[in-house]
Amino acid sequence: MKKDALTALRESLRDLHLRAGEPSYRTLAKQTRAMSHTTAHAVIRCDKLPRWGNVELVVEALNGDVTAFQALWAAARNAQPQREPDSVFEAESIVRAEGPQEPVLDLQDEQEELYRLEGGPLEGGHSGAVWSMAFHPDGRVLASASGDGTVRLWDTAEGKLLREPLRGHEGAVVAVAFHPDGGLLASGGSDQKVRLWDVVSGRPVGDPLQGHSGAVWSVAFHPYGRVLASSGIGGTVRLWDIRSGEPLREPVIGHDSFGWSLAFHPDRPVLANGGDDGMVRLWDTAEGKPLREPLRGHEGAVVAVAFHPDGGLLASGGDDESVRLWDLASGRSRIEPLIGHVGSVRSVAFHPGADLLASAGDDGTVRLWHLATGEQVGRPLVGHTGPVRAIAFHPHGHLLATAGADRKVRLWRSTQPPDHRVLYRRIDYLHAQLKAARGIQDAYPAMIQGLVASTGPALSEGEDGATGT
């Protein structure tokens, strides 16, 4: 009797587990450096189709053939009963899981192309999957974090590495974020540590921030720059004083197991945190307390969260293949879920000026959505040969960076004219930088006077102690 596709995948996973010596699920979870033992157990049991990202991690940890298992997973995914699509946009966007050597097919050729791939992948790329990316506030530098244990800084104008990769984590680097003034970079990894880097020199700043009991999956700076938040396996959220490197208070228990994603409100002490329990929690970081009841609606882990630049909306994406838009004033979904991805939604990002949201997923596509209607805008962006795990808009909005399991970092250029709102925000940023510089300049006289007062006569004496004439 011919086996069904899910049974074939299940038996292959269990056979691989057996050939690897049947490590315990806790041991297997530690080997993946990215999941809980319950998730590892669920993958091996395979009673229902696991998401591809988890299968990939388990197969890699057991030294299996990732390409062969991807084909088995895709066959099982395509063999599942197809539900009726919720909207015409979902119906037009259904695609099959990608094969290992070619991108997902685009089925919307008649639609306008909003972003166009700019050349090939950036030169000098990673040797492991890319998990996270962030643009420098001035847009000239792009940071990427990878399973190869490095953070790489790219010159976005030249498409080349700025310097040697930043090394220091003992394992995969899965989170990265720039400080609002651009001088510092934070990274989090499977070694349970958060590290700070000087962006100009590429050197570590201080000792690693330690306290997490599992991999650090997300890091985010408060918009004023004094506070850094981190979360990961264990479900805790930690707040750090970046000047001292010390925790600001006891960690917040955000979720039951995984705290996948973090995002700070653009101008309020509010932190959003998505987790394995399918909820988005909002925290008042000044008080260390929940702001309101969790946002509920996802039917699976919430893997990605992002605030709109104006602060009125929050986007979330998850394992249930949906993207949701939340009105922060009411705590309710603003519109129906955005449906189009096949597989987990790994990353979401708001355009800095336009009414546009980008999402990326395990189906290898990046999709663009209109905020008011929830409709897909333009054709899905295809070019990666595996799950897309990270996306980031340039501060001006004219570039979109994407990266994922295929280890490639790609830049896409907008085909649309500049948005005036982006220019206004850029002017505000430059004004803030100028104000800060003037503040430092104004402080110089007082600093010099203080130095003179503290040193006293020493400034007027020679090296031999004789008074100068």
C-alpha cells in the first residue's frame, strides 16, 4: 500500500532520529540552539505537518539531508486538503512550497512591480542562514545576523562588506538592532548572550549582557536609546541599561515558552512581544507592567511584530500563515487578517512613509499590503531559494532588504517616486542629530572649566613642578 506524504515524512524523521542514536528531545533542542524540547518532540512525532523552519533545524542537528527532507515536506504540504480561500487575494496568491534550487513561482504577472531586484546577492555573504537584519538610522549601512556566528555590516551604496565580520557569539546570531543614534549595534544569539558593538570600529563594547536561560531571539532599542530589550527561549523579556550593562529590573515573564519577537513603540515606553502562545503582549516599560490584555487572534506562534512609524498600528505575523493589523487605541484587529503566505510569516516591516506593509515567509516570498484595505499591492517579490526570514526597509523607503535560509542578502529598489512623508521624517531625524551635536558643543566650555577647576595649579606648572612664567 502506498504511503501518504505525511506518513513518509514522519517515518523518515523517526528513522533519522533513530540513526542519530535517539538523543533525548531536550538534547536535540539544545543541538538546534533555537527551539524548546516540546517543539523538537512535535517535529519528530510529526502527527501533523510541522512548519518547515522547525523541520530544517532538526534535520540539520541530526546531520540529515536537508534537501531530501525539504522535498518530503513540500510533498506533504501540497497533499494536504485545500481549504477555500478567504478572499480573492488569497486565491490569486496560492503557491506551492519551493524546491531547494529554484524560487517560488509568481502567479500575479499582471500586477505592477513595486520593488525590483537590484543585481545579485550582496558580495561576501554569509555561510549560514540569515535570521535578522537592520538598517543604520542614516541608511548607509545594513547589518545582518547569521547562523554562521557573525554579524556583517554592508555598504548599501556599494553592495559590499564594510569590514571583516563581527565575531564574538559562540553559535548562531539570530537578532540584530541599531541604536537610534547609530553609534551602537546590539546582537543576540543562541549562546544566550546579548552583545554591544561599536559601529565605527567594529569592536565589542563592554562585556556581554547575560541572564537569559536560552537563545536570544530578538533585541530592540527604546527610541530614546537608553534602554535595550531582549527576549527568547524561556519567554522572559529583559530590559538593560546600556550605559551600565546592568538589568533595569527583574525580567518580565512574557510567554509560556518562546518570546519570538520584540518591537518598541516609536515614541512611548511601550514594548510589544510576540510568543509561542499565539498572543502579542504590550508592556509599559517604565512600570514593568502589562499595558492591557494581550492581543489575541493568531492560531499559532507570533513570530514577528512591528510598530507603524506613527505609532497607531501594530503588525504581527505568525505560524498560522496570517498577518494581522492591530489598532492600539482599541486593542482590536483593524481589518481582516492578511492572507497570502503559504507557511509561517517570519518577518513584518512597515514602509517608513507610504501606507504599505511588507511581510516575508517560509514560502520564499515577500508580499506587500495596503494598510487601509488589506489588499496585496503589486506582485510578490521572489528571488530567494528558501524561506525568507528577515526584511527591512531603508529609512527613505526606496530600498527593501531581504534575506533568509539561502544565506543570501538581497536589495530591492522601489519603482515608485519618493514619498514626501519619508523626506519629512528624514528632516526631523537630521534636526534631532543637529540638536544633539549642538548640545555637546554647548557643554564643552563647562567641561573645560570643570577640568581646570579639578586640576588647579597643575595646568600652570612645568613637568618638573616649577611654576611657569
